[in-house]
Amino acid sequence: MPWSSFLTHCGVSLNRRFWLWVEEDGDCWVWTGDVTAGGYGTWDHDVVHRVAYREMVAEIPAGYEVDHLCRNTRCVKPDHLEAVPPRVNKNRIVNKGRPKGVRSGN
């Protein structure tokens, strides 16, 4: 289902301006706006994958990080995001490789 249909279906309340910066790219919903030096999309003083997760999935538990299961740091598709403890996120980077767009040391 295209992201626009998904959003309409779910009644997502996230500001419409946010979605103007998202494009479908294969299976991912990719942020096309501002990006940090580390390759993460930013919007309204936050990283976009955390904004999307909070809005479309659930609040992020305290101390948790949002991992990109697709390894694309600009992806905001809810199916591709998972809140995990930092240790799990770090282990996935080691086992699956660094997410796309992230430089070593960031």
C-alpha cells in the first residue's frame, strides 16, 4: 500500500508538511529533506525516524533507540522501524552492517 494511502487509512495526525519530504523508494519511505552529517533525516529539531515511529507506531520507551530494520537511515516506513535497547541496536550494526548512509565513527 502506498504511504499516502496508508496514512489516510490510519488517520495519521502528523503535520502534512512532514510528508511532503517523503518519497517511496523501492520498499522504503525515504526522507528527502535535511540530513545530518551521519546520514539521518532531520525535521523540527528531531530525527525523522523517531518522529515517524512516535506518530505511527507508539511512544519510544525510555532509554530505547529506533533501529532501521531496512538499514536505510532516511527511511520512515513504520514496518522498517523498531524500538530496541541500545545494545540490540549496536549488535545489529555489527551483525547486519552499518545502516546505509552512516559513516564509520558517527
